[in-house]
Amino acid sequence: MNELDGSYPVRLPVWWGRRGAAGPHPELEGVTGRFIVIRHPKRFRRFEGLLARMFGAPNELRRPLDDLNSLLWELCDGTRSFEEICELMDSTFHERIAPVNERTTAAITRFNQLGLIGLSKAPFDGEWKRGPGHDPSGELLPPDEKLMLDWS
């Protein structure tokens, strides 16, 4: 038995957007198959902040996801169980994701450790915004147009 069996993975409040052309994906509402980019504000200590300002370091961290993790991200909307997500990932990527349960577990666990995905024993009830373009921190500037991100 898998530790995630019966759970409903759900994206936690974080800014994310899509880029690029659609790749393989199931025909489901809110699932595009496009690449996902997650943005976080960087947290600097006093000295690090001083150095960052001096050298013009970016004040955000960007996490571009590959095609498998991008689709997984879109599927983790809190309405699908872990088992449903595994079935959809397997039917979309076939051998590329084999063994699907282990690889999906590893990816969701990593997202959970990074504070990007939560796990619930019941379907998501809409407590927070989980769609693209929402900045819960209020600290991020609009993304650079060169990134060609879509957050609609």
C-alpha cells in the first residue's frame, strides 16, 4: 500500500503560470499540457539582502517544471485522488512514467516538502485560490514579458 493512497493532492497558494505549446495531456478542464513555471519571493537575511541589492540579484526564485511535472501540477487541483492522477499520468506518458505509482509518489512528496502541494483525505473545498497568477505573498512584481508566461 502506498502512503498517498486515498489522498487528494492540492496545489497550495503560490504564483504559477504556463508557457510554451501544449504537450500530451488528457482532455480535462484546467489541464493544458503546457510547461509550468512557479515563482516565489526570495527571503534574504540582512547581509544577503544588502549583497543582493548591490549586485542586482533577482528578488524571486523561478522553478520551471518539465512536461511530466507540469502535467502533474495541473492535475493536483484537489478534486482528483492520487489513484486517479496515477491513471491519468500513465495513460498520457505510458512507459516514460513507469513505474507510475512510485514516480508520482516521489514527485508529489517532493512538491509537498517544498511547500507547494498539500495532501488531504477529502476533495478540496475551495478554501484558497489555487489557479495561475495568484500571488499570496503580495511581494512579486508582474513577470517579465520575456518569460512569455500566461497566467490567465
